[in-house]
Amino acid sequence: MKNLLGSLALLLTCWTAPQIATARSTVAECDARAAHPDDPDRIGAGVERQDIDLPAAIAACERAAIAEPTNFRVRYQLARALFYAGQNARAVTVMREAADGGYAQAQFVFGTFIDRGREAAPTDICLTEDYWRKAAAGGRQAARVAYIRHTLHGRFKACPHTATHDELAALLGTAATAATNYYERLLVEDLTTELANARRAAAATPPGARTAEFACTKGTDVAALNGIRTRRLGETTEMTNQLIALIMSGEKTITATSPWIYDGDPDRKPVANGYSMLLDADGKAHAVLRTVEVKTVPFNAVTAADSRYEGPSVRPLAVWRKIHTAYFNKQLAPLGKSWSADMPVTLERFEVVCRSR
């Protein structure tokens, strides 16, 4: 029996060793043909764009992606070659796969696709904010600098997560330490000056000054309007505008989110009697909302008594469940999670207490 087991083990070893060697060889060819010289996690020196043999690089990286499906460096390099070859739609899809796999260079580049309006890329700038923030946390220096600059210039002001001045200062400190040449250090110095100016401007704004922008109901804590969390509902400009109209008319007074998106960022978590500023896709404020009630329940425990606070077309519970199943699958994909019947859902009821003048 021992001899039989030993023979089987030997056969398995002989069978898998060539496959492993072939996979490694395939990945090595992809690295040699398509690695980016500026990718900190590359293997080898990298290849400049003009030196890439695109058909050979695409073929090699496609084989490598099949051989090692969870090697997201390979997927990034495949996406790079596809993009240079003009296969934009496929390049965007594969780049996002690499980004969602946690590859920092892909996260930075995918965010840049969106920011630059590349063909076939999504249009939501808040996706750029999300992917650049992850790339910065993953050590990508270009993502740190781009994230800070865009935040200071207001590009992300309509996004659910907006970095505070303290968060930007910490990121700038990391960027300064990681700077490797004169031009990087000069850029970090310029951003440091911009942040200092933004801090001074914020400090010069007296409590309640933002009330000039809004007409508020009696009893609203107007001093709290400075520094409150901002929010944008809807994944597209059209959807955002529709939801704003429903909220302003009083027809929609509830929203549902996954508490998982607040992990590591408790300031975004809704609290009873807290305020939030409702923004459109361009970052313009339309209203201030006061949270009336917050509760977290399993998805399958949401009832018609909850969905009745939604917009008219979403109030039937069956419709609410269908729409939010798709919504949560999309919202949670970047976190590596997906919808399930017993997943937690945070229901936040709110009222409009201030309207833009």
C-alpha cells in the first residue's frame, strides 16, 4: 500500500511540475513583453510603449492570465497592451478586473481612465476617488499626488467619501517621504502650500456662515452646516437628478446602504439627528438633510413598512428587493463582496431641513 501511494505521489509530481514550469514561463514572457517601467510592482525593467510588440504581448499575457487567473499583475499588463492596441472596451474591462483584484498600479490607471474620459470607461468621478484612494493606500506615489490634487481642486466634492484636511496632510507626509526626485518633491511642496491655503480659508469661515447658501427650517442647528458630511445619491447624473427631485418634493424620505462601506471610515456612517448635504453630480448643494431614524436589518427583513418611504415606483416591496439586489451587487463588488438575502442593510430615514437659495 505504501509503495502504491508513493507511486501515485510521484506520478502527480511528474504531471504537475511541467505545468507549473510552463505557467511560470508564460508569466515571465508577459512580464518581459508588457511590464510598465513605472509600475513599482513590476518584474524586470519594464518596456516603453513604443518598444512593445503588441500582438506578441497580448498573446503572451492572455496565456499568462489563463495559466494564473489570480495574478493581477498579469491582468494589468494585458490591459495595458490592449489599450495601446486600441481595444479600449476590453482594456477597460480587464483593467478593472486587475484593480478589483487589489493591484495598485491597475487601480491608479483605471481611475485615470475615468478621470480622462477614456472610451468605454465609466463616467462617475467618484469611482476615480475610490480607486485612487485604494492605490494610494497600496503605495502608488502617483495616486497619492493625483488624489490630493483632485481633492484640493474640488473634483471629488460630490463623492460619498471626501478626505479631510488632516487626512490629506497625512497623505502628503507619506508622499514627501516617498519622493525620489526633485520634481516629485517640488510637486509635493506645491500641494503642501495649497493645503495650507485651504486650511486658512476654512478657519476663516465663521460658524453658521453657510446659512447664506440655504433657507432652513426653524430649529435647524445652522452651526453644524460647516464640515458636515456630503452625499450624492445615484450612479449616473440622470439618476442623481431624479433622486434629488424626489427628495425635494418629499416623495422619497429613505435610503438604503450597506454598512460594510463604512468599515474603516466611521465618519460616513449615518447617525440619528445628524446632518448631510445633498449634492448633484457637479458638486452643487441642493439641500441639507436631517437623519430622522437609522436602523440596520438583514436584507430579507426589510418590509413594506420600510419601502413605503421610497419614491413611488420603488415602494412595492418586490420592486424594492429587485432593484436593491442589483444595486448592492454593484456597490459591494469593489469590496470583494456580493448581495445575499441575510446581508445587513442600513435604512436611513431623513427629512429636508434646508434648501439651497
